[in-house]
Amino acid sequence: MQGCATMKLQDKYTQDLPVLTIEQYFQGITYARGEFVDRFGKLRNRFEVVMRGRVEGDVLILDEDFIYEDGSTSNRLWRIKILPDGRYEGEAGDVIGMATGRSQGNTFNWTYQMDLPIKGINWRVKFDDWLFLQKNGQILNIADVSKWGFTLGTLTFYFSKEHSLISESSLKKLQLMDAEPAHTSEK
């Protein structure tokens, strides 16, 4: 996963299809499943996410509900400004400063810093997120998490518009058991 840190959008992804436009993809409800693996290869956490997105003017608003393997929950509300030329800037309550992003072809790169509570101590870490839209309509997200330039671990997510990615217990917990996906991809 160290290769993600050196990837550049202009080098590889300009022509890759299908084209990923985050303000289109994340409108409505999106489901995700992910895990964090530390730099030693140890699985540290698994989680499911339900996101509700809408566009207001030139801002994508993403309301993310996380359900962790231990049953705990958290929420993050992103306000992402849509800029010209596939660029984005965003803010969220637990993000330090401004997140910046760029989209080309089927790829979106998103970088930001946040304070993460680790064993009772807040660590300021950097996220380098790479999202790749797949032909089946799902997104593969690989994020390098680092501190002082050293990799702490890797987050891997799968995003889908179909709620089958999320467990029934999580859907019930979020009161989405009868929710229909915003759209389904063609197979």
C-alpha cells in the first residue's frame, strides 16, 4: 500500500473509465464496509458506514454514520466545496484545517488531517485517500494513515449504492431496514 503515497492523478488515471464525479456518486444513500490494518498487518477495527449525500449549490454535504465491530457508533458531517477542474475542498468537525481533493478519470484523491483517539491519547494523523470507481458501480477506497511521514496503517473501504453491503443489524440500528438503494448498477 506504500505505492498509494506516490501515485499522481495526472500520471495514471486521466482516461480511466467509468468517470468518478463524487457529487453525483454520493447523492442519496451510499453504503460502505471497511477495516483498518496497522503497519504490522494486524487487523485493528472493522466498521460499516451509511452515508446520506446531497448537493446544495456548489457544496456536497455528506452525513456519515459509522458502526464499529464493537457496536459503538460515530458520525461525521462533511461540507465539500465543488471547485473547477475536478478540485474539491472540504471541512468536517473532526478534520483539522481544510481537506483537499482532486478527481480525474475513475479516481478521486482526498487528503486531510484529523485527531484520532488511540488508547486514550489524541494523535494528529494524515489521511491520503484514493477512491477508484469500478465498472460494477462500487468504489474501492484505500487510505494511507500516517504520522510524521511514517505509515501507521491502511484503511480499506468498499462503497456501494446497494444496501447488501451492510449487515441487517446495522441497517436496523440506523433505522434503514426498509430503505431502498438510491440506484442499482447494471450488471
